[in-house]
Amino acid sequence: MTHTTTFNWTEQEVVNAAHVIANRIMIESKKLVEITDLTYVEGEGADFDLSYDGIPYEGGSYYVEANGDVINAALPEKPCYYTIKKGNLDILRY
């Protein structure tokens, strides 16, 4: 988990972000995508993995920055896929 300032996101906000990402990948790929291994440490950070078509971790590994950016850690360029904001989830990239 990476953080530069205090991590202020709730576990539910992280879960919601993970669901949105999983659902978006599922719609685009027409494959089953599920959340696996979600870790949340209050005040510190969160991360999760996605299974893809029943294969654990094949959907990527993601972590949430203190600013709410959800980063795909599995890709070399570490793209930001989403940003959590209080009350919303902004889609930045898929």
C-alpha cells in the first residue's frame, strides 16, 4: 500500500471502487471479473486484486492512493483507473 498523506477513504468507498472497476472490465470483456484479496487498513491504505474469467489475479492488482486514485499496480506504467471522491467515483481510464 502506498500513501503520501492520511488515507481518509472508508472501506465501503474502496469496495465500491473495486466493484465499479470489476463491472467495467466485465462489461468490456464479457468475462466474469470478481474482487479477491481486498485489504483495508483504516488511515493507512487499501488494495485489492481481481480475478478474470475465474483465474485469480488475472484481472490485475490495484491500490488506492491517499488522494483517492485507484492505481493498476500490475502494469509497468501504473495507470490510474479511477479516482474516488466523497460521494462519487470518477472514471478516468479503462
